Amino acid sequence: MSTITLDSKVPSGPIQDRWDNHKFDMKLVNPANKRKFTVLVVGTGLAGAAAAATLAELGYQVKCFTFHDSPRRAHSIAAQGGINGAKNYKNDGDSIYRLFYDTVKGGDFRARESNVYRLSQVSVNIIDQCVAQGVPFAREYGGLLDNRSFGGAQVSRTFYARGQTGQQLLLGAYQALMQQVALGRVELHTKTELLEVVKKDGVAVGIVTRNVTTGEVQSWSGHATLLATGGYGNAFYLSTNAMNSNVTAAWRAHKQGALFANACYTQIHPTCIPASDDTQSKLTLMSESLRNDGRIWVPKKFDDNRPADEIPEEDRDYYLERKYPSYGNLAPRDIASRAAKVVVDEGRGVGPLKNGVYLDFGESIDRLGKETVFERYGNLFDMYERITDEDPMKVPMRIYPASHYTMGGLWVDYNLMTTVPGLYALGEANFSDHGANRLGASALMQGLADGYFVAPYTVGDYLAGLLGQGTVSTEDPVFKAAEQTVNDASHRWLSIGGTKSPEYYHRELGKLVWDYCGMARDQNGLEKALSEIPALREEFEKNVRVLGNPEGVNQSLEKVGRIADFFDLGELMCRDALMREESCGGHFRVEHQTEDGEALRDDEDFSFVGAWEWNGAGTAQTLHKEPLVFENVKPTQRSYK
Amino acid sequence: MKLTLKVWRQDNVNDPGRFETYEATDVKDEMSFLEMLDAVNENLIESGHEPIVFDSDCREGICGTCGLMINGQAHGPQKGTTTCQLHMRKFHDGETVTIEPFRAAAFPVIKDLMVDRSAFDAIVQSGGFITADTGGARDANEILIPKPAADASMDAAGCIGCGACVAACPNGAGQLFTSAKLAHLGLLPQGQAERWKRTEDMVETMEMFFGSCTNYGECQEACPKEIPIDFIAMMNRDYLKSKLKNRKLSGQKY
Ligand SMILES: Cc1cc2nc3c(=O)[nH]c(=O)nc-3n(C[C@H](O)[C@H](O)[C@H](O)COP(=O)(O)OP(=O)(O)OC[C@H]3O[C@@H](n4cnc5c(N)ncnc54)[C@H](O)[C@@H]3O)c2cc1C
Ligand code: SF4
Ligand code: FES
């Protein structure tokens, strides 16, 4: 049995002073000493690029890694809607406290209050920083920044750059990073994938990577290692995540002793384009803003095969407006998603595969005119038409929920350090801040908060204690052993010589995880998944076919290792969901719902973070609990009626 | 539908490369071009042949990772559309489709349809940023930016760095990409302090890697984000001025 005790290291005192006091209490490294420290940053999305650039500006030696061909390609680039900042520029009553409150409540009281408060505090600095870098946020005619309301918030605190906010924020961070590369303070390694996290005497001392162009396996040593490697939504196979997003970096860290928290907290976004057939490789998100003017409905009758325009008003069920009269079509993501699942499961779905619901702009077009509607949503309509060949100005859009974001991830303390000393997790890769459900426009905020404003301080505090110590030589046996593990794995995959592609197994695994651990979960299904996933995994390990060799480009080899980690993770998601005998946020246990079908939390027994410890392949992980304390926001039942 | 694919296969940068022919069967209208290739690859793997290497990631037209020459056109026949967003309904049964990498002197082929576009990063590294170290920024609303300026900057900032402009250009020039970055930063008040140095450095770095622009205009036609060549004219004007300005800024008399 392990001896891990989870210490969140949350500072004491009034919540609004905790971060400032903590910053004051942390040890500093003087400028001349900073350059004696090497920090490895893995990932160049918002969190990684921001951290690498900032640490380099401070004077640390940074080595930065991404498997992409350029830092600018990280998945953050795809975020559309916007980023929150508690600026109260609209004078509509927003404040740091309100953003804090909304985030704790939106997370269904499963996040750490102190972290959320800090996130809200630094949100204002993020906006300043991004503007200084030249992020072209939308403006009003007077030249001030424009804001919109997003994801059901009652204030306008979302900053945006057309429908390309993630792109513009990432380009800002990427440019700052490239400047540091030019100055020689960051050594950038693109096309370089982390495959092992290396420890010596219980402390993280570096990583082993494979160059995906040449196949070269190499060790890197550093005083601290930061993982900013994104989320694991692709465990479902079909998701809105980029094709190459994966859990491998986090998972290899987990295998080295970093606890993995709240794996079952996944977010299913209500407005995506439904799959068209089983060759589909990924799903496309349609911005949530469409719900401002679109009405969601399905036919009242089962198996109603009439085209939408032949179904009269009285035969339509505007189910969100019916169930949630006050929020209607703007009900939060988890609620809107589950409601869609209910009607599709009943057999009232629409489209050729009956796997969607209508999002209808007919009424808005009558009320506002074609031009206004097109002006608001034209670019989204074009994108939709490119994919489906249907024009939403003429026929209602079809949408269905899809995996979009993962709240779970590596457990970190207040300093963003995992349970492995010297190993940090930033951005979507960690579990902090969003609890069981993330609010719209808050992931970009968290990635940049971690990267620009939190890790650069907290990492310094750790490094200060290492003054005078060098890095561990990459010739050390710990590195050689990790390299061996990587090489052995490559050879094992290449020698199986089965009959099916890696992709095939990812798709099959994804179906299991989606069916049993998707929008609604129950004990039977989860137990079934826990027996079916290992069985599929066994077949995968015997029958997968990976061609070619380990040298040079081998995309199947890259994929197969990632899929193996998704197998482990898929199991953990189910185990975590089975353990959590309550419903909260994105985790809906069918057995735990109110009379009218809403999520029923159990604060008495489940007000904790569930963090799992790896015990070796084939053995179930051990659960550790970090109790959650709510001193400022009193847990209540969320209601959007 | 059924298609015949003529696909460029090349083992590495030194291999001369060749076209191979494959049949794509069961192609459906709703498939994207890359999903069609995924299906071909799965069949190749299951029949013991190495799959075709090509790059993609977001498959939403925003990351700039994908990019193929399809029947001689960068990103294929649909205007304003990346390869990943192109759908098979734009093709017809029985058609032969030729698929090649984005060829250019500055983009060496890594394998098959995958090319090395790191020359773009080198251009950005030489000056494509506004110096603003973390922490020192003033309140965001203290900088007023007229909406038209913010909008024009955003038009340029929409470049996804895919390289179609280079692949489409008979000279393999990098002007559209470089000018888009310069315009994004140069149209904003925050970008003024470094404007002239940035222009000179980026243009000269670009010239180290890429061919020269002779105004064919193919780049604008191929660009999936429809970045206009007007930005190239802006860049050229700024470059001429930058020579003078930079000398003046460094205290030289002229
Ligand atoms: C379609 C879509 C729209 C979204 N819209 C919004 C929005 O409007 N607002 C919002 O707040 N959030 C939004 N999100 C969520 C948000 O975009 C992400 O949560 C966030 O960008 C994640 O940033 P990150 O820095 O943590 O990771 P990522 O951007 O995913 O970056 C991960 C990095 O890690 C690298 N990496 C991963 N594994 C390895 C490895 N093993 N070795 C080396 N490198 C590795 C990758 O190369 C990449 O550089 C959206 C998400 C999606 C899918
Ligand atoms: S200018 Fe257009 S074609 Fe060229 S890299 Fe940018 S988006 Fe691609
Ligand atoms: S894959 Fe991202 S633009 Fe095509």
C-alpha cells in the first residue's frame, strides 16, 4: 500500500489574499542564478507556450517540446468562442468574486475554491497581457474592447476575436515564445514527442522523447518538468478535439506516480454536427452562440419521417423550452446535452441516421430578417454547409452532443505540482479549477493563467531549493532504462503483425467508452465496460498491425502507443464513474437523479477530489481522496428551470 | 463512388519519389477528402502495405497542418477551403485524382505528402512579435484601437500558416504569409515601436528561404483564408521605408 497523502498546499487566510500572500511567501531565485536552472516544458498550446515564454523572460534556461511541426499548431488554435476576464468593462455587475462564484457553481461544487479564486484574479491580467502582445480582440466603434455573454452567464465578460479567439491567443503566445527562441533562451524541439517521464530518487529529473521525423529516441534532463499537453477527449474516438490530441504524456507521468484525478469528469458539448457515417474521423463543433437565436426541437411523434418544413408547429417538441422555461434553449451545456440524448434515445432523432436534433433559425429569420441572421452566423452557416451540403437558412441545422473537453487530469496542488516532486501539470492536462463542469470561455483563461501567471512563480519557489545542484546526466541509468522501455515498446508493436489497423481499435474502444461512460452512466453499463475494455485490449495487443520500422516517419507507430494509453485511461474513466455514486456536472449517474431527471449530488459522501494511484498494468488503481471545503460559496442544487 | 488516386510516394528527402496508383472504393459524398484517404490507408495497412503519410490535425480548417496539391491545385478545387474541409461531393464517380505534396524549394518533402514548413517559423522568429514581457502590461482599455484598424488587423491575423500560397506560386515565394504577419502587427498601435525593424528583419529572412514575388497572384487564389495580396503591397512600401527609418533610428545621418 502506498503512503501518499494529498496535500493541496492551499494557503490560509481570507480567500482574496491567499495568492498575494503566497507569492510573498515563496522563495525567489536571483537573476544571476536563474540561468543555472533548466526547465523542460512539454506542449506549446496556450498553457505551454505561455509558460515557456515567461520562464525564459525571467531568465531560466528553457527547453520546449511539441510533437507538432510548429508550436502554432497546438489544439488551442481551434477554440472559437472566447476568453473570460472579470474586467467589468460593461459595468454590468461583474467582479472577480462573481467570476469566482459562477465558476464554483458552474463546476457543480467539485472544484477547489482557492484555485478558482486565483484564476478569477489573474483573468484581468491575461486580457492586459494579450492586448499588449497584439491580440486583435473585437472592438467597439469608440475603440474600446467589446464583450459578449457566453455559455449562459448573466454578465458580458467574454473577450473574443471573431470566431477565432483560440487562434489569436495562441499566435500571441507562440510569437512571444519565438522571440525567446530567437534570443537563445528557449531551445525549441518540434516534432518531438514525450514518451517517458524520468524520476530519480522519487523526483522528476527529465524526459525521454522520440523524434517523429527521424525516429531518434533521446533523453533530456532538467531541474523541473512542466506538462502542458492538453486533454483526453479523444478517449471517445469521436470528439471535437484535434486528431492528434492524446493522453500519453499525462498517462506516462501517471505511471511514474503522478495521481490522475476525476477521470470521469468529461464535458459533452451540445452543439456539434452529428456523425454522417462510421468512416467519420472527428466531429465539428458549431459555436454555442447559435443557441441565442436558434430553437431546438424534435418531432413529437416517433419515427416521423417528414422533412422538417412539413412538420407543423403542433407536431414539434421544443423540449428545452418545455423543460426549462426560464433558460430555454440557453440551458447549460451538460443539461442541454443530456436532454438531446433523451429524445434521440426515445427514437425521435432527426436526419438520415436519426442521430440529431434540429436547431431551427426559421423563427429568428422571420423576426430579424435574413440579413441580420446571416450577418450574425454566416461564417458558421458556411462551415456547416461545407460539411453537410445543407443551408441552415433554408433547412434547420442538425446538431448532436459530442465530447469536447475534459475536466479531469493530473492531480496538482495549489502550486500546480503533481504528486511527483518537480513535475508540474498546466492547462487542460491538470484537473484543477473547473470541478465537474467547465463554463464556456474558461479553458483559454485557465491555460493562460497557469502559463503566464501561476507556474512562473511556483516553479521558482521549487527551484530555489535546488540551488547548487546540477541536472542528472542523461547517461545515468535511470535515463538509459527509460530509453530502453521506449525502444522495447516500438519493437513490440512492430512485431505483432496482426490484421487490423490501430485506427480500428481506437474506434472500437471509443464506442465502448461513449456508450457506457458518455452522457449517462449506470452501474450495469460501467461494469460491463470494465470487463469489455480489457478484453478488447487483449485482442488489440495480439492483433494490431503496425507496419514499417522505428526509424523515420511512422504515423501508425505514433498512434498505436497513444491508443494503448487510451485503453488504460478508458478503464480508469469507468472505474472513477462507478466509484462516484452521485451525479454532478458532466458526470450523470442514471441512478442518481431528482424526480424530474436532474443531476443529484451527494455532498455528504462525495465532496472530494478522486485521485487515483497507478499500481502497475493489470491491477486496479488505488483511490485517494482530497476533501473539498466550501468556505465562501455554499453548495446548492443547480437549477435552470 | 469509386476513384482512382495517383499519389506521390517518397520515402525521404533524398528519395526521387514516384506516383503510385490506388483505387478508392465506397467513397461517400459526406466524407471529407482526408477521411477518404484514411479509408484508403486502413485498407493499405490491412493488406500489408505501408499507409500514405500525410499531415493533419484539427480537421476544421484552422491549424494549418493539412495541405495537399489536389489535381494541381493547393487545397483542391473549392475556393476558401482547406484540404481537411473539402468534401467528396466535389468529385464524381470514376474520376482520377492526382495528389501531391505542397512542393516548394523552401518546403522539403519529409515523406510522401508531408513537407517541412519550418521556414515559416524562422520568419516569425526573426521579428514576428511585439515585445511585451509578461506582467508589465497596462490596462487593456487604455489602448484605444479604432474598430476598422482592429478589423483590418484581424483580417491579416487569420492566416493559418498552411503554405498553400507558397505551393501555388510559380516562384515559391513567401510574400503572402510574411505580409499577413506584418500587417497583423503593423496595423495595431501596439505594433508601431518595432514596425520598421520587424519589417526589415522579416523580409530579409524570408528572402533567405523563399523565391521572389513577380505578382502572379496565385497565392491569393489558393489561400484558404482568402488573405488579399493588398498586404503584399503594404509590405513592399514598408520595406522601402524601413531602410531609411531604421538608419535614422540608429542615429545615422543620410
Ligand atoms: C473545437 C473547440 C473549441 C473550443 N473553444 C473554446 C472557447 O471558445 N473558449 C475556451 O475557453 N475554451 C475552448 N475550448 C477548449 C480549449 O481550447 C482547450 O481546453 C485549451 O486550448 C487547451 O490548451 P492547452 O494548452 O492545455 O493544450 P493544447 O492546446 O491541447 O496543447 C497541447 C500541446 O501539447 C503537445 N503535446 C501533447 N502531448 C505531447 C507529447 N506526448 N509530447 C510532446 N508534446 C505533446 C501538443 O503538441 C500541443 O503543443 C475549445 C476546444 C475545442 C475542441
Ligand atoms: S497566407 Fe493563406 S495560403 Fe499562405 S500560409 Fe497564410 S493561410 Fe496559408
Ligand atoms: S487539419 Fe487543421 S487546417 Fe486542415
